Amino acid sequence: MEKRPLYKLLTRFFENDFPQDVRERFADWLTRPEQTPEKEEALEEIWNSLPVTTDLDSFAELKKVNKQIHSGTGRFFRRLAAVAAIIILPLLGVVTTTLYYKHSKTVPIDVQMIECFVPNGERKQFILPDGSTVWLNAGSILIYPEIFSETRTIYLSGEGNFTVTKDEEKPFIVKTNYVNVEALGTVFNVHSYPGEDETTTILESGKVRVDDKTGISGSVMLNPNEQLVYNHMDASFKKSNVDASRLSTWTEGYLIFQQETLGNIFRSMERRYNVKINYNDSKFASMTFTVRFHAEETLEEALDVLKRIGVDFKYKIVEKDVYIQ
């Protein structure tokens, strides 16, 4: 590929302007070690076109990430190729966030950033530098400094369940693409996957404040057993009462949904079982259900549960593809 066509393709790709199947194939090609110089030139053009001030150090970080992707040596990056559709889309945002940490006045420049990635089909627990713990759900990325400074600021893309060590002098802040969630000592859940229309925060204990990063809707305080849904399209908040401890049992392998759209249920099942569910969006996506899948249930058993609660469909499984009719 020549530079200009590749630049246009990459731009469309990062803007999520491809159909899902094309995006997955393109992501797979992007992570292979061929035409690396051309890819780096195109990435540099995209980087320079971003509405932020960058410098040589900034682009050096982007090239460093690109080099790591193509090295194929680390476990993280070997898995990256298999789940490229999840990771590549927010990659520039992740790099930008890393640079924010690196050059922030509240974080020493020489502090190393830790990147935690959980691929589809898995969930994993991590311990943060302050002793706080986080469970990451499938297809999630967490980035944080190896040493916290004036604040305990981390970046999340995906879903995380946090148990925060109390420290009144150092606020604990979870940054996502659309909202920031701030807590002191508390247990809460943040769901913020790329490509979805909403970011959801659920508080189990303590107290958190959720800030709209656009400034349009301001801040909302949550009390235990409250859920706050932020709509990306109109920057609005919607609060409701939930059983927070029940909804957080995904950390034990359960899948719990309370009046959730079938489209979101399918997306969670894709991450849980590491499959692609193909279905008629207009027929199924807007239907809502309250349902619980047990930790031991297979993909087939989970699909049969949906059929029993009233979803009228037939399905066929071909390797990692599920076809819904």
C-alpha cells in the first residue's frame, strides 16, 4: 500500500468507520510485522492530525508501542493479535493517556506505566500500588503508574470492579473516555467498553463522584446500591437503584443483567466466550431482559437460557462464530 491510501484506511479504522468483520481483518493485518515503515508513517500522520499538541517524545511513545506490537515477544502482544478489534481502536487514546501520566505534574517523569490486559474469555484480578484491588473483565485494559503520587489516577477501557484502599489525602480516580469516577475508600464497578453507547458506574459501598468530561452534565454523587448510566450521544446521566453486590458477581464468573438490551447481552457473551455473535440488529438489539448466567454454563447453555426466557431464535455455532436467526 502507498502512504496516502494507507493513511486513509488507518484514519477510517480508528474512527470506527468499517463494518465489524472488515475491522477485525484489518486489525489482524495491522498487527502483523509487514510494511512496518509504511504503517509507522501513516500512524505519524494520524498522530500529528490529532487535536492535541504533540512533540517528538510523544510520537516516540507511539512508535514504541507500535514496535512492541510487532515484536511478538511479550504475552500481552501475542494476545493482542487475536483480539486486535478490541485493542487497536482505543490504542491512540491509550497512548495519549500514558503520555498524560508521564508528563503530568502529579506523576514523576521517570515513573513507569503498568499495562494490564485481559483477553476475551478471561477475567483477572490485579493489585494496585496502594493495595487496592481490581477485577478486570474480558477485553479490558487498565493502565496505571508503578508508584502513585499526589493522586491515584488510572485509565480504564473495558470493565473493572474496584475495592479501594482508603487514603483521604490521595483521591482514587478512574479515567474513561467519557467520564471520570473519583472515590476515597469504596467498592464500585465501572463499565466503559469502546464501541458501546453508554458508560455505567455502580456503587456497592462508600461514595463516589462521577464527572462528565464534556462538562455538559456536571457531576453526580452516588450512594450504595445506585447505578449511574452516562449516555455518550447526548451527555446525559440516568440514576437508578440496583443490587450492586449481585451485579458485581461477574468477578466470580457469573453474567448478571438487569433490564439490559439483548444487544448488550450479546456483546458481553462475545467477550465471555470469545466468540462473534452474528444477528439481525433491528430484530433483537432493542429487546431488554433481566437474566443471570451461571459461571459454569457453556455458550450453548447460555443461549438456551435466552430462548427459555422468551427470545425467539434459532442458533448455529461454527467454530468461533454464532449465527442467530
